[in-house]
Amino acid sequence: MKKYRVGILGATGAVGREMLKILEEYDFPLAELRLLASKRSVGKTIEFKGENYSIEEATKTSFKGLDFVLGAASNEIAKAFSEDIVQSGAIFIDNSSAFRMKDTVPLVVPEINGEDVFSNQGIIANPNCSTIIALMAIQAIHKLSLIESMVVSTYQATSGAGAQGPIELRNQMEAICKNESIEPFVFQHQIVENVIPHIGSFLENGYTTEEMKMQNEGRKILHHPTLKVSCTCVRVPVVRSHSISIDLVTEKHLDLNVVKEAISKEKGCRLYDGPMENVYPMPIVTSNQDLVYVGRIRKSLIHENGISLWCSGDQIRKGAATNAVQIMMKLIGLEI
Ligand SMILES: NC(=O)c1ccc[n+]([C@@H]2O[C@H](COP(=O)([O-])OP(=O)(O)OC[C@H]3O[C@@H](n4cnc5c(N)ncnc54)[C@H](OP(=O)(O)O)[C@@H]3O)[C@@H](O)[C@H]2O)c1
């Protein structure tokens, strides 16, 4: 089997470290693994398959000879290195939002629009984590009937803000137990014993940049330019796994049993819907695995063709690292 030379840009962060786990779990055929981060991380090592790999500082020449670069750094870093990566001949699969809405850049969830990877011109974007989880949950319904609109509320874990997010949550948990004062650094407000309806920056329309991703990225991934989404994104004091409430309206009237059956058969999804037995998706159930769990499926009390549901998924895995590795696998013809 052919082996590939892979670099991770941002290998020390929440997403980068998870990418390493996924490459190991999926036994990805590696000829070389290059771990890149900032100058601060030079001298550190990370273990992969029992071997210690040194972190190298990412520079313009770091990408020479690589087949793929998995991007797990900020928009600024992705923009700073994208030309060097593409010129080196590697394909850049980027987790930041720097290139997601560019016409020349495919934005891909492999189970939904996997074939789009083949139209890349050197860069492929990984969608926003909440967008991936929401679309995975509704994909089966969208195949039964076009989804016209969705009202979405997200409950996003602290690790969605990077490796420092859960550290801030834990520090504040300790501080609150000791009756010490709390000063937020990562989040706008205290996150322990709180929820914060503010992720991203506010736009003129009153929504945030994070909230608009659900509609803008959703339209591109589903090839559905008229999809309407009203989204509220909320940070919650959870370590890992985003949860999402979705009220959607379909073009055709759908039978609820048909909907549940379709979700149960959808690749990458798990129907987890037994409310009478207290069975519904929750972060403690969905963390550290790749499936998006879907439950609380019921008819809307407002719209004739409306369905309400609740889903949870590990946003560092399927919402980021796993999806990026799956894109790479799709490109080289490996089963995802
Ligand atoms: N966390 C999530 O759930 C999630 C989900 C979907 C998408 N994303 C996106 O994925 C990207 C990474 O997020 P994250 O949560 O993993 O962030 P993170 O934990 O803060 O990690 C950031 C990474 O970027 C590296 N970095 C910083 N400055 C650098 C530089 N000058 N040169 C090279 N590398 C540099 C850091 O290295 P040092 O350790 O050396 O500073 C670290 O490895 C972001 O664009 C984020 O929006 C995150």
C-alpha cells in the first residue's frame, strides 16, 4: 500500500493532538509524520505509535516533500502558510475558517459531499464544528425531503475554544470551591456555573460570526443556496462534545417513523432516541468517539412540516480532526 508524508500544522493544540490519535486509530499509511507548531513548542516531544516526535517550528520551508498538511491552527497562521504549503505541492486540509467560503476551496463533510474534495486547487476546508455535527444529524432527513429552514441553538463545549478552554473551566471550578475570585481569560465571562450566548464576534445583523457559519457553510456543503438558518450559539460549562437543538421545516410532510429509520441507517449517525428510558444524546455519552448521536425526535408544534431534534457529537473528533483525516482518506481512495 502506498504511504504518505503528512504534516500537522498546530500539532500541540486540541485539534492537532486529536489528529494524531485518529491517524493512529485509523492506522493511516504514513511514510513520514512532521509535527509543526510555534517557536514556543520547540524542544517538546509528542508520542505517536510508541515513538517520540520532536515539534518543529513552522516556517515557510517546513512543508517541502509533504503530500498533505492537516491545518490545526488559527486563521492567521493558516493564511500565513497556505501559499507555502500549496507551492510545496502538498494538499492543505485546513480546520480554520480562513478559506471555507472561497469559491475555489471545497468545504467538505465526507459523508455528505465527499466528491467535492476532487475539485480542490490545493486547499480543502474542514467546516465549522457545530455545522458538521448539525448537518450529520439532519442529512438523512434532507435526503427524504428538502429542508427549507432551521432554527438552531448550540450548546458548545469549552474545548471548542482550544486547549486552554477546559483548563479555564477547571481552574474556575477549583476557585469557586475555594471561594476565590474568578477572572476570565479565554471566555468573555465566568464559564463555571454559567452559560454564555456569545461565540465569535457580533455582526451588524445581531448574529455572531459563529452563528452565521451554520447557514453560510450549510448552504455550501448541502449545495442548497436557499437554505435558511437562524442560529444562536451558546458556550456551556462542558469539557467536550457540542450539543445542538434543531427545529427544521421540510418541503414535504414526513412520517416520524420513516425519519427515525432513515437516521438509524445514516453513515456516521447513531439514532439514540428512547426518552421514556432517559435515552438521549449527551456530551458524556458522545465524547471520544466519531458518531453524531441523534434523539428527542418529535413533530413540531408550530409548523405542519416541522421536526424537532437534539444531537450531540465530539467536536474535536468528527467536528474537526476525524473529518480532516477522512477528507485525506477520501482523496487517496481509502474507505472512511
Ligand atoms: N477546538 C475545537 O473543537 C475546534 C473544532 C473545529 C475547528 N477548530 C479550529 O481548529 C484550529 C485549531 O484549534 P484548536 O482548538 O486546536 O486550538 P489550540 O488548542 O489553541 O491550538 C492552536 C495550535 O496552533 C499552534 N500555533 C500557534 N501559533 C503558531 C505559529 N506561529 N506557528 C505554528 N503554529 C502555531 C499552537 O502551537 P503552540 O502550542 O506552539 O502555541 C497550537 O498547536 C482553529 O482554527 C479552530 O478554530 C477547533
